[in-house]
Amino acid sequence: GARRASTRALAAERARAGGRVSLAARATEQKQSRLLQQELVRMSDTQLQCACEELAPHLLELATHAFGNYVVSKLVTRSQAHAAVHSALRGSVVPLLKHPQGSRVVQAA
């Protein structure tokens, strides 16, 4: 089912990243999303900058994901991430407001 497909997707992502699971892939897994949220608030400015650069192309998609939206919302709590999040969501606010998870992210931003 969906869980098996998700596990396959993570395995493929891990293979592409040389054994490391991307932050975007982690954000779409329930347990990994929670861990990533905790890590985001403890990251140094340099680590956060790297995380923002890695997540930036995926932020709009993550904003409407069941688990990813929490990561994007947590990212907004860090002022250094505001530019990346705002850039990713620019022009998509109305559709996001019509989406259950997306509206949560817009409120956080």
C-alpha cells in the first residue's frame, strides 16, 4: 500500500543521496518529520542555511503534505528561513488557503 510505496521512495532517495535520506524525504515520513522539526529549532545558522537550500525546491509541495506541512510551519519559526519560505509560497497563497494543510502553513508564515 501507501506505506510500502513510501518506503520504496525513501530507499530510492537514500540511494541517490549516497545513503543519506534527503530532508524533503524525511519531511514526508511521520516519525522523521517529527525528528526534523526538533532538529530545525536547534540548528546553527549555518546548518539552517544549508537546510533551507536543500528544502527550498520542495517547500510548496511540503506545505500541502500531511507531515511535511509541520516541517514548513516549524521552519517559519526561524527568522533566517523566512526568505526561503516566502519565496517558495509566493503566488500560491490562495490555493494554499483552500487546502487543509496549506492553510496551516500560511497561518504560520
